[in-house]
Amino acid sequence: MGSRLNGSCVPRRLRLETAGALYHVLNRGNYRRDVFAAAGAASAFERTLGEACTRHGWRVHAYVVMRNHYHLALETPRPNLVAGMHWLQSTFATRFHRYRREHGHLFQGRYRAQLVEDAASFVRVINYIHLNPVRARLVPATQAARYTWGSLLWLIRRPRPQWLKVDVLLPHLGEGDNAPGWARYVADLAVLARDPGEQVRQGFANLSRGWAIGSMGWKQAIARENSHRRLETTLGREEREQLQDLEWRHALHEALRASGRNASELALAPAAAPWKIAVAAQLREQVAPPYAWLARALCLGLPATLRSRVWRHREAQRATA
């Protein structure tokens, strides 16, 4: 069944809020501080998370609380991620500081919230979260469900919290919410934990990076719908760069289609091919990608050479206008 698991002063990060959205949410202690090293702190965070779910109607499909960070696989039936996360983190920080008689920033800037495309991508996030304690060598692969501060233990137990849900994971895997089904899932997690190649194939290395988890086409569609946000100075640098790259790639795809070409021809045609220079000039006019990006994407050689060729192309067009 292993294949079925395929399934502050800090810049503000991109927040896309829609009803029914799926997210991978994570944050770390400030300066990687061991915020949750004490059992009381981890337990308090679990209770605060449950309160946040009740207040905001959230559905949690997986979570884990590690020594210095946490992960959530979160569904928001209402578009209220920002309000709910503000309540969750500020409330927990207040309680933590009151108990410790401390003050200051508890978490490392703002949380990261990655939008997730669909159930298949969400299941990969859930697997990644459940295997965090195994990857950190806190529990053996065969005993992932014995880690105390995570959802897997609660998912297998009965009763579980009302806000902890299984209606994405189990249907996707074709399993029932029963002891045999959970035993098979835990066994498959152990297989996945021992298979670095499968973890690479499922994209584990990128499940905590970027602003979205899903197919390139879906990311491009989301980027187009939210392209007006790319210039906001409040966005994080990483998110701005990714949104820009997706916009440029979409513009390139459209320019190639309009010229009767396709991406496979880019590597075959010479760098000085007139049609490639024309596409580069068109993209510079429309969405202004850097020459370095154009040179890589269109296989056009050195950026400086491309710049001069685009300039000559424009001069020739003006002369014939």
C-alpha cells in the first residue's frame, strides 16, 4: 500500500484566504528556541489549537508539536486563516509568558502558510507531518503513532477531538476508520520513513518551502488570479519571486503559442533564431522579466548578448514601421 501514500520587522508573507482552503502551516520558536521542550508547553499549545478550531470553525487533518516548531495540516471552511492564526499564536504566547514570567517574541516572525492544491497533495503533507518525529529520530519508524504531541496518536484513539478530521486521508487511501485501516496506514508510514527515494519523489524536501504545494499549472492559475499582489511591499521576498516567476512562465507559454511554437523547440533552435529574439522582446515589453531569466528560459546564451540582440530587433522594427 506504500504507493497509496503518494498521495515584527519580518516581511509579511503572502496570505491567500478562500472558503474551504487547505494549508500547510508551520512556525518555529524565535532564534529556534525550544518553545515546546517542556511537556506542559506542548500540551498547552494543543489545548490552544483546539480552542482556535472551535472559535474559527477550523478542521485539522494532522499536526505535530516538536521541540522548537509545529506543523498543521489545516482546512478553513471560512476564509479566516489570518484571524485564526493571530488568535492562536498571540493567545498561546500570552499564556506561555504569563506562566514563565517572561516577555518578548516567542515565535520566529510570522508563520508560513502554504496553500495546498488538492487531496493528493494534502495527503503528502499529512504524511510529512506524521513522520516529523521519526525524521527527527524521536521515535522509531515502526512506532510513529507513539509520539505524544501529534495527531497520529489521537487519530488512532477513540474518541478523538471533534476538530481533528480523517475525511481527506482515509478516503484517499481507500481505508476505513477502524483498527485494521489505521494499522495498515502506520505500517505504510514506516515503509515510507525507510525509503528516502520515495520521500524525494513525494517532494518532502519542498513541503516546507514556498507559498503553495501542487501542480505547476495550478500555481500559475493562482498566481494569475493574485498577480496584483506581487508588488505589495509587505510580501516576503520568496513569495514575490515565485509569483513573478510563475507570471513570466505563463507569459512565455502564451507568447510561444501565439507564434506557433512550443517549449520543446527552445533548446533545439539556435540562440540567434529571429523568432526567439522576437519572443524575448515581446516578453520584455509585456511583463519585463530580467534578461538573465529570459536567457535561461529561452536558451538564448549570455544575458548581455541577448540584450544587444533585443535592442537590434527593436531598432529594425522601428525602421520598418
